[in-house]
Amino acid sequence: MFGGKLRASDHLFVKICGITNELDALAAIEAGADALGFNLVGKSKRYIDIEKASDWLGKLPSSVYKVAITADPNWEDACRIARLPFVDALQLHGNESPEFCRGLGGAGIRFAKAVPVEDSKSLKDLPDFTTDTLVLDSRSGGDFGGTGRVFPWRLARDFVLDRPSLNIVLAGGLTPRNVAEAVSVVGPRGVDVTSGVELSPGRKDRDLVKAFVKAARGLGV
């Protein structure tokens, strides 16, 4: 999904999610992030009206992947968002059906499907979502993302070994302090962080972002 970057053998893909403003976006890019995530779910503490932010979003470098986070969008909204000139892909965090995902794939829309992980049953007998990229995240209950909770990484590791053809992005409770261990245990293609690099919901800490990227890639903190 992410333009082939997830398949680079010597490069761990890093996505900074929950970006709500231009300064945080530029700080993440300067720190070395490969992708930025923008949350379009209305109930989220990190919600952004992506169309109202189009002026600065459109100025971000094309080398950085821009991902629109959605949950259970209808077909029209999914297509409209995906076709915005500054959106490279969708990340689906709802109960989107395999049929819905198949339709997106057939329409040429790039997307990743998020899968909430709680126990060994969470990753058993997953349907085909017609994407090569899955985001394994902690189950958030009534909240939406950025909960800061970690799920058992061994579950993700077993899944990575069992599904070598998939690009697995690890999320859920990652921080500059634990991301290196998470990468070592799981062996994902990429990592995704939200609350672990924040001062408050929707406001990033520049130093934490830098530390996260460095730690994720084994460069120390």
C-alpha cells in the first residue's frame, strides 16, 4: 500500500499518526517519518477537517505518504477522500467488510486495514481484505486509537511469521522507550505511533518524535 516503501529490506517504515497541524507535520518529516496519518473520525480527540486543511496539506513533500484514517465510511465518502490530491491512501479502522474492501481495491484505491488485537483469537481466520497491508493495533473499547495500550507482541510475531506475504505495521502503545524492543520481537515492516509522541491529544512533542524514529530504526534515543 505504501508505495513499495514497506518492502525495502533495510528500512523500517515509520508513520506518525494523529497529525492535526502543519508544524507537527513538518517536525515529523524533519525527524525522518515516512508517513503521516490524519484522523477523519469525528469522535476522535485528534480529528482534523482534512479539506479545510488542504492549503498546508497540499504543500507537504510528495516523498512523504499522507494517510487518511477513517472508520466505517460509506462508499461515496471513501472514494471522495481517497481522490483528494494530497491523500495517498486510506487506513480503515472500523468494521469494514471484505466486500467493501474488495470494492476499494477494484476501484484502484490504496488502503490498509487496521485489525484490533486483544488475544490469540483476534488474528485467527481473518478474511481477505484485498490489501497487502494490515495495521495491528490494540483494541480501544469506546475510544478511537491513541489509547497508549500495548497488546501482547508475541501474537503479532506469530502472525508475521504465518503471513510473510503481508506488510504488517505494528501500532498500539508504542513509545520511544519500547519501540526498539517491539521491532525486535515482532519483526514488522513498519511501526505506527500516536499518543506515544504527544504532549496532549493532537499536539506532538518534537523531541519525542525524533527519539521515536531513531529508536525504531535502532539508532538509539
